[in-house]
Amino acid sequence: MLIPNDTTEWLKFKDDVLSRIRTRQELRFDTSFFDTLTLEQDKGLTELLNRDAEAAYKRHLDHLSRSAMKRTF
């Protein structure tokens, strides 16, 4: 599924991710934002974006950990 990049949800998600990357914070999202969304579809889309970003971040950390272990041997 392609997500339009001009929606309120996408712009909020993008701002959150970029801010966390710039400040080297974990990609964990405050779900209270979901309560401000009016449509169930918007809530579902935002939740999906957040879960995907968290999963990608965890895999990135795993990759960094494995790479660091390889360098020590």
C-alpha cells in the first residue's frame, strides 16, 4: 500500500521520526496522538506507520550490534 505523503498523519509521522533521528532518541511513539485522529482509517494508518518504524529501528539496532561483534573478532 502506498501512503500519500501530504496527509496530516504522514506529516506528523515524518516530523516525529526526523526529530528522533536528529536527537538520537529511540523510535518509540506516544500513542496519545492517535486519540486526536477522527477517522478509524487515519488511526490505523498512523498506528501501522509507527509499528513499521519501530520494527525497522529494532532491526537497525540488531544490525549494528552484529556488525560491532564481527569487528571484535
